[in-house]
Amino acid sequence: MAGRRVAITGIGVVNPTGGGSEDLFAAMAAGRSYVSHYAADDKPRPLSMPAVRCTAFDGEAQLGKALAGSADRHAQLGLAAALAAWRDAGLAAQSPMERADGGVAWGTALGGTGAYERGYRDLWQNGRERVAPLSVVLGMNNAAASHIAIQLGLANSCLTYTVACASAAVAIGEACRRIRSGDANMMLAGGSDAPLCYGVVRAWEALRVLAPDGGEAARACRPFSRDRAGIVMGEGAAALVLEDWQHAVARGAPILAELAGYGASCDHSHLVRPDVGGQVRALEAALADAGLSAAQVDYVNAHGTATQEGDAAEIAALRRVFGARAADLPVSATKSMHGHMMGASGAVEAVISVLALRHDTLPPTAHLDDIDPACAGVGHIVGAARRGSGARIALSNSFAFGGSNAVLVFRTDRNEVTITSHAGTSAP
């Protein structure tokens, strides 16, 4: 690992529990699914599907009418998560001069798709000649990052990464690199997506990768299971405040964990078919970046989307990297409970991984009653959370269409990390 150490000093989420990060983690540790039946009748053809929604989130109520009116739902979710992380890091009182050295690195796979869809509907379905005046700024992919930078006065940089389902993980990893290199002392990094739009859902349906409607909705997402049937789409956002370690110590910040490593790779083989070799390269790069061996890893939060090829490829990559030790490697896929939040997933799962280390509690994969032989060979956490294992090092995997792979490494050491009562700030 080269350059400065990177501390995580704040986290914030907008998630289907309606509460903060601690509420989300408690739900994941309990194996509680937030997948429910989603039906929308006001569409050209009614939608009916299992999905995960942040039903308690009201952008206008939480951000104010004027601000919410200038932000599409993905940007509203992202700004709320970022403000929560900022408060969690004890930064509310920072001066503009101190904020000027901070930047934003944000991920989104779809950006303001909802705004563009409304515009197309106005033009082609409703017969209007004009779209809403703010359609461009509502729809642009960098809207969330821009709103965050403006609201918090973060002048160092404002970066947006759109790398399909690896977007947030790449944003966090690249923010880490900026701090290590000395380009910034502080970065607010994460991701948000609101993909439950008619056109988006129909497009994913056409790929035949969505879990079908019918049956018990709560059990619709079954990563690594023999009867897994596909992705369950969800919306949400998560943010992490990353700081140079010495900067955090100097201001007395509560250090939650260290972002110890980041690895990225490209499959360079196929747009939608995962490549085991590409994932192996990302895993090995992350470990090398953190200065760790495979034997030192205590937990893997898997990408685990419940697709046939994706799940099998990920387990094959883990088996290759961890060798004989893979059979005992604790692995779980929390998407089984919070769904696939597309470009936000890497940030949500990063938060869950950090809290798994802080609470020494590794969440299970829900609904994993019958492990597919193609997904066997690792220490799947099933049934109940694994508590008291002494876990210190966790990996969080994000593998995306387009062949982009990203792996984050988190580390906690109770001799260095500030262990305090952490309430887990929720959105305003």
C-alpha cells in the first residue's frame, strides 16, 4: 500500500428500513428481507415485480421543496445520504476554508433516468411540445455529486463514475487514491440510484435477468441458491467520509475503520457475461494494494446478484484466489435482503462491511436453503449471522456489466480505531 492511510470517519445511508446505517445493519444481521411486491398501474403496461423501495423517503419533506424540485430522485437520495455521513463524521461545524480541501466522488449507473423518461413521455405520449425547464440538470449523471458539493461547499473536486453496477465501489476506490496521493485530505464518496422507472425495468426485463413476479416476494432474491431466478431491483444511496488518517486524528474524528485497499480490472471479453479471470485480477489487486495475503481476509461481502452465470463466476474467482482456504472463507450476499441498488450497491455494501467489522457480526445470505453445486466451495453464512469471530478484514466485491470489476478492502484494529457508540446517522 503506497501513500497515506485512509480513515473512514462517517457513514450515511438512505435505505428501505427508513432508518440509519445501524438500522440497516441490524436488519441484515437478522436476515430480514425488504423485498416486496411492487405494482404500478399508471404505466403504458402495468408493472408487477418484486422490488426494494425506500418508501419512507420523501425528498421534499427531507430536503425542502426548492432543493428537491431541482433534483431527480437519484440525486435526492444521494444528497440525503451524503448529508447524513457528513454529520456522522462530526463535520457540521467545519469552516468553508476546511471544506475547500474536500471533494466528492460519486457513483451512479443510471443517473436521472426518471427525469428523461418523464420528458420523453411528455413529448411522445402526452403530445406536449416542451419538456420541463430543468430536464437537463435533473437528468445529468453528475447531478448528485454536484448537489453534494454545492450544499457542503466541497471545492477540491467533483467526480462522477458511471461504471454500471460497480459505480459506487469505483468512486470510493478512486477517492481513496486521491487522498493517498495527497490531492485531497478528505473525500465524500458513495453512490445512489433510483432505477424503478418504467423504461429501465422493461429494458432489464428484456435481458431476462430479473427475478420473475409471483411466489413470496420477500424470498425473490436468492443468491447462490440452486433455484435462484435473477436480480431484484432496488433503490437507495450510501456515502462514506474518507480522510487522511492523520487529518482525522488531528481533528479528533471518530475513526470507524480503514479503507485499506482497492483493486479494479476489466474483463475485456464480453458486455454481459462475467469473466472469472477478470474478477481474480481485481481481487488480487485489492489484496496487493492493502499489503495483505488471502489468508488474512476474514469476510467477503459478495456481489451475489442471484443470476445464474454471475454467482457461479464469483464463487469460482474466490476459489481461485483463496485456494484451499476458500472452503472456510465466510461469504454472504446481502442483496438477498436489500436488493440490487445498481450503481449504489457498492456503497451500501461497503457500509455493511464496515459495520460487520465494528460489530464483529457477519450477516447471512438470506433464503440460501439449497446451495447450487456450482456455487459451493466457500464458507457461505446461512441461517443466522456469525457473531464473535474476531473479524478484522473484509472485502466488498462489485462486478458489473461491461466487464468492470472493483474490490474494496476494509480493516479495523481496536488498538487504532476509535470504538465508540455509533448511532448511525440517518437522512435528514
